[in-house]
Amino acid sequence: MSHARHSNPIALFREQIDTIDANMIDLLEGRLRLAEKIGDAKRSRDLPIQDCTREEQILSLIRKRVQHSSAKTAIEAIYKEVFNQCRKNQRVNAPAITSGVGQFSTVAFVGLGLIGGALARQIRSRLPETKIVAYDSNGVPDNAIAEGVIDELRDDLLDAALECSLVILAATPEANVDNLLRLAPVLERGQLIIDVTSTKETICAVASKLPMKADFIGGHPMFGSEKSGYKNSKDVSVDEKSFLLTPTPHSSETSVKRLSNWISSIGLTPQITEAETHDTCLAITSHLVQLLMIALGNSLHSDDDDIETIAKRATLSGPSFRGLSRLMASPSKMWIEILQLNKRHVLNAIDRFQSELYDLRVAIANNDEKSIELQFETASRIHRALSK
């Protein structure tokens, strides 16, 4: 029996893999335990959980030590997942915050649509003792309480916000500005108000000019969907996503640190940037992408096409087009507001894109392979940077 087993090369290789796996399991368990201890040390020093510099050092070591390119790519991918799991363990095993810089014992959502709903679900999952109240001028869905996502519904904006240590403006961009104007005169010192609007310059400029006792920090969680409404919030992936913060003159250093720690405690990664930088980058990486998919979708048909003809053409699309085609279903009303608020940066992004596209057109028309190759290589550097 033993001879038969070892005459089979597959069985022999599997025995060797079993030995390696046993060692790897012990080593990975040890790594996770050490990561938890590092997480405790970071919390005691008010440091963020994710350390991008440290992760890049490890990936750089992999690139130097691993000889075969295919193995190098695979091991990098495995280690990125190891980093991810270590960060999750650090957050899951973090002690519940009952006092200090991370405490927001009561959180008010002003607007409970897709983003507000997804964020409320994340708070409930990670910090279940937090009291969550909600107000929405369009009405808060009754099932938000039935599902245990929020604790109380309020039918008055001030009633919802006055008792809460953290107020989250999660309505439409215009409504968020209006609600900030109503809340600024009445919120007290020690309270913090943030928003989740996908453009930051307008609301941050408004906040900067208001006489306020409470602190205000602009915010933008980097998750979402082409769908809208609270009912779709359960399908939004939130874990490990970035939460961009744009401080204002009403943002004390203590509040920024307090909010950053709280964001980490609910499984997101805080990133601090300036409002103009945010809007410039989002105009290219988000708003322009949305407009490109609308334009590409419209380019599939002419005025005399019927829906069957258009659908037949769409079936010939590749995975890239299909993956992004969900953006064609995005609600126009919301995007009209976003585009108006970020008009200057969006128009600049369109002009830059048109220039790049024209250069590609000229290169193709002239059979200029070197120019095409150069443009591909330039873009690939961006991809490599994002993949780190």
C-alpha cells in the first residue's frame, strides 16, 4: 500500500504540500497574533491601523527574493490578502470604545438613503452599543428599525441632531448644505458634524463662513452603487474602503483625530486631503468615468434604432464594458447636482480627456506606433501605482 502510494507522483507531491501547509498554518497563526499586538500598540499611540509604508516594504522584499515572475505575482497577491486579514483582526479584536478620543455614543443620520444606510449598518455591526437616530425629510423607512439598523426615527431635524455627539449629513448635496445652515446655529461645542457629499469645496466653503460652536469636517466615504435608496444599502460593500476627510477652519486637531480613530474602528480607512484636491481628483476618477459610460452607452445607438437592435449590439461587448455598464443606470437627478457643484473641475477633466483622446486619434490615423506605445506605457504606470 505504501509503495503504491509513493509510486504515484501526485500523492507524493501532496504529502510534501501537507508538510508545508502544516508549517504555514502555524506561521500564519503566529503572524496574526503579532498583528493583534501591533494593533493594540497602535491604538495606544493613536496611530491608524493601516501602515502603507510597512506593507510596501514587505512587498518589495517579496519582489527581491522570489525569482520566478509568476510566483512573484501570486505571492504578492497572497500577502495583500494576509495584510487585509491582519487589519480586520486588529479591528475586530479592538476593545469597545467607551471613553476617550474615539467615543461617539449617539450618532444622528440626517438622510438615510444608500450611503447613510450602508454607513449605519457598518456602525451597527462594528460598534453595536452606539445609539443611532435618523431623520429624513423624505421619510425614514420603517424597516430600518425593524432590521435593528437604527434605534429611533425622528420627524424633526433639530430633535434628531441636538442630543447626538456625531451628526452625519447624508442627504443629497444641496440638502446637505441646507441642513448644515439650519444646524450650525444650534449645535454646541463638543458636537461634531460631518457630511458624506461626493464634492467637498462647496460645503466646506459654506461651513468655513458660518459662526459655529460645533466642529465640522467634510467627509466622503469611498463606496456606493449605481442604485439608490435605503433598501439597496444592504448590498453595498463597506469594509476596508477609504473615508476621505477634508478639514475646515472649524475642524480642531482633536476632532480630526477623534473622527479618524472612529472611522478606523468601524472598518474603514481614513485619509485626509484638501477640499480642492479632493474635487480635482474625483472629477477625473469618478465624475468623468460616469460621464464616459453615459457617452459610451449613447454611442451604441442612433435615433432610428429600436431597443432590440441596441440590445443585440450590447451583447457583443467585452467584460470591461459590461463591468462598467452598471454606471449607465445611475440616477440622473443626483448626478446633475454633483456635476453642477463640481462644474469647474469636471469641465477641466473633460477638456484634458478630449486632448488625450485626440492625441490617440492622430497617432492611430498616422500609424504612429511609438506614440501609441508611449501613451499605453504612461497609463500603465498609473495602474502599477494603484496595484501596490
